[in-house]
Amino acid sequence: MMMSRVLLFYCFTPLADPEAIRLWQRELCERLGLRGRILVSEHGINATVGGELKACKQYVKNLKSYGPFKDIDMKWSEGTGLDESGMSKDFPRLVVKARPEIVAFGAPGELEVDRDGVVGGGIHVRPDEVEDLIRKHPDLVFFDGRNSIEAEIGRFEGAIVPPTETTHDFIKLLDAGMYDHLKSTPILTYCTGGIRCEVLSALMRNRGFEHVYQLSGGIVRYGEEFGNEGRWTGSLTVFDNRETMTFGPDADMIGVCFGCGAPAGSLHNCDDPSCVSRLVTCPECAAKPVWCGKHAPVTA
């Protein structure tokens, strides 16, 4: 039986010709039978792709043969398998696009990138350095760099979770002064794999936040290091058909099902095709039509 894997990675580096990188990535994934989503811009690349294990290994080898991508931190996780055609079940198709931003904060002109990555971002902190940072700064606050719905099923203990529906909302909240009281407080930003914090930490520092750190490798690397024994609790939202993942058996279930109020550790998209809402949903309620309440269900 062929094994499948999911790859999550990003790299901030200047790219003179994003369209050429886009074409190369599409051809490479099609040739290897990989699916997923890849975004390319003048600032770098952001991707999650999946497929058969051997094909994933060949993809990584080819990707890192390109000089600017040679040091990419590749995050591997188990996929849910391959379909009858040998393609990943975790992704419905392959999408490769060139965009102004590889993570959409709505501030492409504010972001500065050089060969070392984002200029002026927060100080990187490895998962094994977090406790030392807390001992050094007992007033350290964890700051969630994801959309707030993701935090409903998993987050760091005591974290600040901004009321965001999209990453664009962070700039609105910061510019409105919502977190100005933290400008002299040590802040550790975190997100799924680290990419959103690369940008968020730079945006915060640009706005006068003095002591900004970012969790290197994101929640994924922290979970790999500590499993269910660290400060992370609950499930992690991922951007493929798995929807969520945990870092070991018996993970805490901190979400509350929108439908019945039962403990839940998963998100489900609203079944209205015109709606983009995601809802905390238990398995029983997920087996029925899921409606967010913003739209009335269509009846015959």
C-alpha cells in the first residue's frame, strides 16, 4: 500500500519572476502527481501539497535544488491516503497562483523582504526556547495570528485571540489602537506553520510594538516537540481535506459545537454555497446539513 504525505512550507525571499516560478511549480506538481495550493509572489512562496510519499520526496529534492529555496523548513505530516487514480485524498485539485502577497494581510507595499527573509519581523523563538522566554519575561503574552474561528478549537493557554475573520482584519485592529496597551509588553505571536507571524510581527513592530517574538515553525513544530504535554491545547486547523489534526491521542476537546453545544474539535464549512463561514461542529451535527444562521437553508 502506497503511503501519502502532506507538505507544508513557505519561504520569504525576493523572486524576480514569480510567474516563471508559478509555471515551474505547476509543471513539477503535475509531473509528480501532487495536489495542493501554491502561492507565489515577489516576496516568496507559500504552499501546502500532498501525494504519494516517493513523489513528495522527489518534489522536495527538486524544490530545494533552486538556490533561494534550499533552506526551506519543510513540515511533513501523514496524509489520509490516495484515491483510485493515485492522487492525494487531502486535496481536491492543484492550484498554483501568482499573487501580490503569499499571505493576504492586504499590505504588500509595507512588507520588505531580503535574502534572509522578512525585514524587521519579530525575533524567532524555537519551541524548546519558549519556557526560557517565559522565565525571562513573566509578563509575556501569547498572541494568536490566525483567524479567530481557528482558536475556538485549539490555542495556547491564556492567549490573546483578536476578533478576526480574515487576516486583513489584523491591520484594522492594530491601526484602531485595540492593542496599544501591549506596546511595551513582550508578545509571542503564533500561527499554524509560522508564515502569518512573519508578516504580523513586522506589522506590529512597524506600529511601535517594542518586544515582538514569533514562534518559529508555528504550532506545527511546537506540537511535534511537546505533543499534548505543552502549553498548546486542543486541535489544530489545517488547510486541506483533513480540516484538523492533533498531536497525539486524547487531545483536549475545547470547542463547543454550534448545533448542540457538545464538546467538539473540528470545523465544518457552512453548507450554503454562497457562505464562507466555518463552524465548530461535532461529528453528529456534521452528519447533517450545517447552516451558520446567516442564510436560510434552501428548501424545495
